[in-house]
Amino acid sequence: MVFPTDENVMVGLERADDAGVYKVSDDLALIQTVDFFTPIVDDPYGFGQIAAANALSDVYAMGGTPKTAMNLVAFPVKEMDLSVLREIIQGGLDKLTEAGVVLLGGHSVEDKELKYGLSVTGFVHPRRVLTKKNLRPGDRLVLTKPLGTGIVNTAIKAGLASPELTDRVTRLMAMLNRRAADTMVRFDVGACTDVTGFGLLGHLAEMVCGSGVGVRIFSGQLPMIGEALDFASMGLIPAGAYKNREFRESMVTVADTVSRSVQDVLFDPQTSGGLLIGVRGDQADELVTALNDAGVDDVAQIGEVSNGPEERIWVA
């Protein structure tokens, strides 16, 4: 299959990344992304917020600032009251307002299955674009949100999560990565991605492939939702976690001391997860402090990048 090309495409289909980037001038590039999915929580307003935060996150991960958005809606008008759709849209609008993003329009279709999301356009200086493929030996890895939302969402669907946990995880997924993105650009960051459907190790594998470097993850330093470990030990694992493990386990070596529940969380598909940042090693502590000061409470250093073994992930 042959795709159209253009000399101004900085990041396109030739490599897997969080968004596409098109150079407009020496001082401006556009970041473009799109994301939508079915509800993962019962509350329509919360679902709208989560979907919007998730779509905006790709722009933040590329080092950019989101500016405009378009709604994408699939709605079962014959089975569901329009008040549900209004709540979803309101949740998305409120999250866009928080991000300083303008909604320009959108498109809706009738569908048997409810879906919502956005296409988002952002700005970035061409020399400040962050991609997945620039991890450097000596970099430290910093993660800005705790893991385990996929497992907790599975528990929610099974009716096993408390209202308090459901509310906490909904707020976590609806949290913008804006503060984290605004903070990290002040540091020597080589690579960045956001942790979503492929799980932490799946997205880290994308960063490692073709990089010529290896990565060591310190499982004891990982920020996790405590209840996710409990649910994982009960076997409440989303199907996506098994697929993520099957796809990437050949690249991953896990120490015998790392429990199966922790491994499940590492492969757990996240929704609107945190930023995974590769920052120069001697700036990592300062970055974590700055993120804490900016209100990013669950941030942690979780690993380091080395010269080898190439394209391998070690979990200790």
C-alpha cells in the first residue's frame, strides 16, 4: 500500500507514534490526532471528560499545545435518550475548556453502539517535537499517573468496585496531562509517549524498538492503584492485558521476585494514562519535584535507559 507523501511531514505513517506532525513554517508545526471509544464508566458526563482527556493527551505527549477539536459521535438514538448524549458532550466541553481548546464542530452518526471522542489539532515548534524514538543511554524514565485503570474498570463492570474507587479512578482518567506536559518542556526530555491501550510495557516496547538501547524497570517504584493489585490477584484481568502480554513478552525479561499481579498491571491497558517521559538522568529528580509542585501527585521515577542489551526491557 502506497501512502501520499509530503516533504513537510515530520511524523507520519512511516513509524508508530502518538500523533502526526506537519511543518507549516520554521516556527510552527501542526500536531494532529484522533481518538474515540465506547463507554468505560456508567456516568455519561464522566465518560465525556475521560474521552476528551484521552484525545488531548496525544498532543501533550508530542510536546505540543492542543488548540482546536472536533467531536466524533456514534449514538443509538432509538435505544437511548438524547439527554445521555448531552451529558457526554458537556463532559467533553468542560474538559476542552479546562485545556483552553476551542471546539470547532464535529460529526455524528446513528449506531447501535455508543462511541465518543475527538480529533484534535495542536501547535508545536518544529525543533521541540517529542517522539517515542529518542531514548538515550543514561536517561531516567518518569511516569506521571498510576497504573491499573483497565483492571479497575473490569472490576467496575463486574460490580465489585466501591463507589469511592469508581469516583477516584474516573477523576484520574479525566485528569489532563497538561500540567505534566507544561512542566516537562523545561527539561532535557529526549522521548515521550502517553500510556494507553498497550499498557506500560507495550508502549515502552514501542519506544525501545529500533532505538539501540535497553531499559530497566524498577517494579518497586511503580505508581499503582492499590486496589488494582487486589483485583488482579482475583483474576479480574481485561482481555487486552493478555493480548498485550502475548504481543510483547518476547522483548521482556521479568525477575522471579516480581509477582504475577504486578506483571498483570504492567501489561494492563490504560485509558487516558499518564505521560512516560525519558529525561536526562541528572535532571530526573528535579523534574519529579517540579511535577509535584505543579500538582502531579502520583509521579515517580520508574526506570533507566542503558546501552544494552538492545531492544530489551528488564523488570526487576
